[in-house]
Amino acid sequence: MIFVDTGAFLARHVSHDQFHAKARRAWKELEKAKSPLFTSSFVLDETFTLLARRTSYPFAADRAEAAYASRVLTILRPDAADEQSALALFRKLADQEVSFTDCVSFSLMRRHRLTRVFTFDRHFAAAGFTVWP
């Protein structure tokens, strides 16, 4: 089980992303292993918005439809307690400039006992999660 962060989605689809080649290899490995994947509605919001800006709106919409139809991707949605926990983390980690989306991810990952994350974002390791690849 692995949580997928925005950077992993972006790097897969944006050829000029600095992590594109690494992300493509990692995605192939996950597909081969048939690993259960998790992400959040906040991560997807961030992903589709950035994909639209870096590629095109139609491409981003296609990726959104694929994500929502996926049988291997579970989309976690924060409840009010998750959002309050995320806000507390957002305040606490202000000096590290962690995004609110990342703070929501941390809260959801803790609640769902997810320890591994597919990301290129150093903030996850600093928060105590195992970063992959």
C-alpha cells in the first residue's frame, strides 16, 4: 500500500519534469506489482490544476476521468477532524513552508495507517513517512 502525492502524478505525465524518467520507471514497477494505491481528493485537485497549466485542460480532464474510474486507486477524502489536524500541522510547520495539501495528506496517511508515499517532496520524509522511490 502506498500513498501517491502530486509530484508522482505530475512527473509521470509532464515530460519536461525533472523527475519524469524516475517517475515512469516507478509507475511501471507499481503496475507490475499491482500495489494498492491511495491518494486524496486534495492531491487530485492540485494535480489536475497543475496538469492543466503545464499540459492542457483536455489532457488534465482525461487524467481526472482515468483517476476517478481507476480500480487500483483509492481516493481518500478528509473529514472535519482531518482538516483541523491539517490546519494545526500547517501552523506548526510554517517555517518549513509545507503546503496545506501536504498537511491534509499527513493527516489522512496517519488516520489510514499508510507509511509509504510515492513522492519527490522532502516534506514527507521530514514528517516521518517512508518516501519511495
